[in-house]
Amino acid sequence: MTETTVRLRLNQQQLELIDNSIKAGESGSREELIRRALREFAAAHLVATGKTS
Amino acid sequence: MTTGRKTVQELTIEPGTGKALELRRGQVLRIEQTSGRQCADFNCFNLHDYKEFFHTGRTRHLHGLHPTKGDFLWSAPPRERPMMAIIEDTVGTNDVLYPRCSAFLFEHHYGLAVHTNCHDIQAEAQREFGLTPDDVHDSFNFFMHTGVDAAGRPFIAKNTAKRGDYVELLALMDVLAIPNVCGADVMMTSDFELKPLKLTVFEGVDRDWSRISEPPRLKNQRSPSEFKVKNIKADRELYRDSSYRPEFTNVPLQISELEVNLTDDEIAWIQQLKSTGKYGESDAEVLRYVFFTWWIGKFMHGPKHAAST
């Protein structure tokens, strides 16, 4: 399985929001939180392909 | 319903008029239809600091275009405190979309240069407390039946309030409350006839307080003690402060790149989302959109204000 790196442009306030979510126990890292968002968003918005979980 | 309440004041305001009423925290103002179908415009100030006043915009943001029982009347930023709470509303057709009618409006639309209008009625009522026509603010329009059509244009519908219908407002701070009989007799607002409104001020009882939810208390509900300029400007001319040095919050905003490693499946989802044209042009834009939209839906407090995706 290959991996692709996506670089998000975020300011310090946006990073603060992400870090607050991590402090609140929603995720273990910034990357993990972003990937969780993608996973849950895709599950809710894309036609089921059997690959969103 | 007055059970257990002591009446403090009772009066009727006639067409073309309004009345400024001092209300202490815990008192209740009832605005009541005498014959029905009458819009009541309303302004509200902090009795001890008139620079804190009711704000249609924040109220609209938090409660929508038609606030009703259970909703608050909020003051303008940066104060942003609930000034009054709507604890009863027997009609449910209130409006915070339309601005007050004004002399300009009747002259412009109808060619009527001298005409009853809510701005001037409010100004005249507020003058009793030393306020000027510049202090009148956009009104809360009780009993004004409005909507927005499919094209996004606001409209005024037939007033449905009947004789005896009323709204009740609980003062959450000491306020100057100014209701007026809307002066628009050539618009749909009050069914083309101006009628008196009955006003009653009660001492509130425990039951009145039990009808409101606990409003937020946050550090960003600021007071003048936190302002860099604490005094009210007392002259009309604007001139530059030569000692001014900007101190904007969190500026400069610094952009950094957050690397996120995605699997083939995850990249495929992004491509699928990108192909809809709704989420962004690059993979990074799509992912950022997805993240914040997800976060708002999951964690943000209050109304989401998000378009369907």
C-alpha cells in the first residue's frame, strides 16, 4: 500500500483548534484527527463503496 | 396569565407613539394586542450604559429570523449578553430581518414626506432619556409576520395576531425598553391599520425565571473596563490619534504546512469529493474543507450555519 502526502496550509489558530481536540482526547495526533475527519466525512457523503471503514 | 405577579405599571400606547420604560432585572414587560394585527417595534438599552444595546444581527445569528419563546434578545458585540428573554409568545410571528421603517422610506416609496415611522417614533420616545436620533437601533419587530422566498427575497405576510395575543419579556439586566406602535399603515405589516398596544410591567416571579435556559457566560462578553478607549467620544468630528499603534488579535497570522500521509483509499475519497466541484480545487483544499466541516458538525456549539453538502 502506497502513501501520498497532502500538505494542509493552516494558521496558528486553526492548529490551536486541532490541538484542543487532541487535548480533549478526540485523537492521538494532528494527522490522526484529520484522517478521522476524512474517514467519517466520506462515510457520510460518498456513495458506499465498501471502503469507507 | 398574571398569577402571583404584582403589576408595576399598565398603559396603552396609541398609534404613532411609543414609550420608554425603565425595567429592573427580574421585571416582565408584556406587549399585548388591543384589537389584533398590530406590529410592535422594540429597542432596548442597558439602563446604566446606553452604549450596550439590543442587536438584531447577533439575535438573528443565534435564533434565526423569527425568535420566539425561549429565545434571548442579545446586545451588540463586543458585549453580547442576553438583555431580555422571551418567556411567552402567543402568536410566534416575530421578525429580526427587516429594519425599522423610517421617514426616508415613506418619502422614497410613497411620496409621503411627513409620515409616522418607527425610527422617528423611537427617537421621540428615547428623547425622554436624553438619547438622540442617532441612538435608535434596528428593531425587534414583534408580531411582524415575515419570510424569505425561494429566490432569497424577504417578504411581509398578513399579520395574524388577534386581540389579546401577547409577548412577554423578562429583563435579565436593568434596561430601558422602548416598544412602539409600528407606524407603517401603508404596508402589510399591521394589515393597513394602526391600532393601540397595551403595555404591562410586572414584578417577575420564580416561575418566570424557570422558563429560560442558562445563557453562556464567556470571557469574550466584554465590558468597557476592557476597552483600550474607555470614554465615550463626545464630539462629532473624527480625527486621528497620533499615538495609535495597531494591536490586532493574533496578528501576524502565520501559515504553516501540516503534512498528512494518506492511503490509496483515502486519496480515492478525496478524488471523489474533488470531482463534485463542491469542496475545493486541490487535494489539500478538499481535505481542509472536509476537516473543518466535520469539526463544525461534530463539536461546534450553537447553530451550525452550514449549507447542505
